[in-house]
Amino acid sequence: MKKVNLLEDPVKKLFAGYLLPSISATMVTSIYILADTLMIGRGVGAIGIAALNILLPLFSLFFATGMLFGAGGGILLSVCKGKKDESGANQYYTVAFIMAAVMSVFYTVLGHVFFLPVTAFLGRNENMTPYVEEYGRILISGAPAFLFASFYQVFVRNDKAPKLAMTAVVSGGVLNIILDYILMFPLKMGMAGAAAATVIGTCVTLLILLTHLVSKGNTLKFVTGFHLSQAVAVVKNGFSSFLLDMCNGIVTFLFNRQILSVAGELGVMVYGIISNSAYIASSVNNGISQAVQPILATNYGAGKKDRLKEVRHLAERTACFSGVLFAATGLLFPALVTEAFVRPEKEILAMSVPAIRIYFLSFAAMGLNVLYTTWFQSVMEPGNALKICLLRGIILNSILVFILPIFMGVTGIWMVMPVTEVLTFVMCRIMLKKQSFCRT
């Protein structure tokens, strides 16, 4: 079988070869959460969805930390390979792995010790407490699996095995869905069953990814020594990916707290439906960006600027198509989106239909903003990538989620993300125009 050449193969061929596997790999979070939400909505009810939504920031934290070290080390690994520096590539892989292992232990231990205060901070109330604790304790025990599944997706893909990453995620996701049904319905394990299915599915994903390390095509090798400068470089280059994955968790946290005060538990349940749909859109957008990341980083390392522009333009067109498709779905079929998760009552539809129509408009620009984050990371401009992530993941959301409801009520909450993504897109285009090379 002919080996992939990221520096010479046609860009369209490379992008096509990485696109589906990358999207499938980044769907890992949304597959697990979506399956849990659908089953919990049918087996436990709206209160179960609200409880799960309270815990979504923890999902985001575990997977985002895997991306922090995976993308940070993976980008530097690809740049080194573009420069034919195999030793440097493996040093970054080793340093990234050590940091990921330390954080997985940290999250597991502290998560159990401080479980009640952490979940109270996230928005848990008395009605949700038994459901949050039943699901959350198992979720935290699976933190190492979540973190390393995310970590190895990036490194396996950067080591020219995107199809294995796709196989791993699809296998774990299918198993999760099957176990969700078995544990929740025939075995009647409720929220604990959904959590156990998610952890088991993730472990299977990770085990399949690890088979790459014993394959003939593997070039990932552990080396001795831990260099602080390399650790700093990994964190610096991966921090934007961390924030990118944390955006959903941060937004969910802010929205949950504000919606509880404005619309109560019904609003949190409706937002649970929306946020799960947003995970799907985010996964597709992340997949498009991750498909071009190894190509961009490797060609940047080799100084091939014309190929950089070609890759970016191809990804931009794909992200635009994806964004329009998601936005149109929300505008045309909001009731169907609701019915996919719960048996909707009149009061639920009355709130969810306009909310979905407004919120889904944000997906039109989201894909491009995610892509530009990866672009700046891959051409070693992590400062610009960080600005994008801070703008759309923290700054604008934090301001608008408190200001807009004052003038527009609960409608203002649904307007936050469309306004945020449009303003971020404008800033991204300004950054691109100011870039010293590879201008459009």
C-alpha cells in the first residue's frame, strides 16, 4: 500500500482521505453524550437530561485536556517531521504523554474528593442531586479513558493512521449505544447504566487506538528525558485546542446558571436538547479542522506556502457547506430536533421551537471560526488562535449571556451564540488580512 506523502500528494486527495476519518474521530464526545441523552430522555425523563446537562462541562474538561496535550504535541510532532527531525518529534510525543498521564490521575482523585461542591458549582439543585451523583461518580472514574482517547486520536491521526482513529471511535460509539439500551432498559440501571456504557465504550475506543503503537506503520516512540521547554511548547500550542473543546463546557455552564434563574428547570431541559445538538455540529466542525491540521503543520514545517493556501481554501468551502446545512436543519425542523430527545409536551415545544431556530443560526459561522483556530495553530501563531478561542469561548459569551436577557428575556439567551460567532468571524478575517504571509 502506497504511503501517504503530506508534502507531495495532491491536496484534494489528502483532504478527502483525512476528512471522514477525522470527523468520525472527533464525534467521540457527541456520540457518547447523544446516546446517553436519547436513552436518558426515554428511560429517566426530562430531569435526567437536566442532570446530564449539569455534568457536560466535566465531559468537555476531560476531552479538552486530552486535546491540550494531543494537539499541542501532535502539531509540534508534524512540524518536526516536516523538517525531517524524527528525534524532536518523539521528544514532543513523550513529554505530552507524561503530562496527560499526570492530569488523568489528578482529575480522578480530586473529582471524587470534591464531587459535591464541584457539581453544586456547576448548577446542581436538590431535585437533580441523586441523578447527578449516580451518573457523575462513574463519569469521573472514567476520566483517564476519556482523556487518553482524545489524546491518541490526534497522535494516531498525525502518524498517518486516520482510518484507525475512525474505526476506534465508531466501534466504541456503537458499543456505547448497545450497552446504553441493555443497561438502562432490560437491566434497569438508570443513570448509572448510561454512565457505565459511556465509560466502557470509551475504553474500547482507547484500546483500538493503542493497537497503532504495535503496528508496522507506527513511528511514535518514547524517549528518555523530560524537558521543561518542550512541555511549555506543547501547552502553548495546544491551549487553543483545549479552549476550543472547552467552549461547549464553558457555554453550557454559563447558560445553565442563567437559564435556571430566567426559565427554571424547563429551560435547562430545553437547553440540554440544544447543547447536545451543538455537540454534533462542533464535532463535525472540529473534524474538518483536524483533517487539515497534519497537512497544514507538515507543509508549514517544509515551507510550502502555496499548499497551505490551497488546503485552507478547500477547508473553508467545506466548513461553509456544513454550517449552512446545520443552520437550515434548525430553521426548518425544530420540532423534529426536540422529538428526537424527548416526548414533547406543549410547554416544551413552546420554548424549544423558537430557541432551536435562533440558536442554530450560530452554526453557519461556527465551522469557519473553528477552522481559523486550527489554521493559526498549524502555522505556529498560537497567540492568534488563543485570541479566537477566548473571544468565542469566554469573553463574548460571558458578557452577552448576562446582558441580552435583560432586554430580551429568555430569547436573549438563545441569541448569545449567533451574535458571538458572527463577531468572532469578523475578528478572524481581520487577523487573516494582517497575516504577514499566505494572504488571500
